[in-house]
Amino acid sequence: MQHNTPILNILTVGLSGSVTRPIYLEYNSRLKELNRIWANENNRYQILQNHKSTVEALLAISIFYRHVMGFMQGATSFYKSVNKKCIGGECAISIGQSVLDKKQQNHLLAAVIQFNQIQDKYQLTPSFFEYSETIQFLRHCIDLYNRPEYEEDDTI
């Protein structure tokens, strides 16, 4: 028997409770709202219900992006600009009592690069993650659904 781990668990493994709690709260709240929207049979988003697992995965990824990846992208952009001005090309950045050294900066950069590759592969533009209401998220999903696929290989 194969056990499937929910994507949100995969994305948040190793993160602190103070980070994961708001992610799970938002995900569960928006999931309830999705189900209420889909309960109305006369709406334009009904077609997405046939792809429920994909929509749930996109919802999880979008919430993860807004709570984690957006900040990581900002941090990498910041330390890249700081490191350009460093003599010798390497600076450790002190944030409170934490120090972001070159090794940690590389870990952040690798995560951002990998996430950007996933975005590119699945045509998830930064605007896809910009929504305040669940109905806006569904509109983004409809737009994505109506785009032609460009890759046959679905592996990451």
C-alpha cells in the first residue's frame, strides 16, 4: 500500500511551529471556502472540481510561497546586493543574534532556484500567488487551466 504525504506536509517539514501554524490555518480556511464554492453547482469554477487534488496542491504551494518563499527570495536578493559590495566577495550578514554566512546563503539560494524552476516548469508566474480572496485564487487556476501545456514530462 502506497502512502501519499500531503504536499503541505512536504513543504513545511523542518519549519518551526510559529511558521507552520499560520500556513495550516490559512490552508484549512481556504480549503473550506473552496468546498463551499464548489457546493454551488452553478458557478464557473465547477470544472476545477474535477482536478481537486491539483487545485489543493496549487493552494498549498501558493500559501507556502506567500509565507516562506517570498521572504526567501527577498533575502537572497538582499544578500546578493550586500555581497557585491564586500571586499573579497563574501560577507556574513548579522540579523539579530543570527549570522547568515556564505554556506547558509547558498542553501537559501539553492531553495529559491529550485522553487523558481518549479514555477517555470508549471507556468506559475509571480502574479499567480497574488490574491487576497479564495475566489481570486480560483480565477488564477482557471487561467492556468486554460493555458496550453508545453511539457510532456511531469517530473520535477
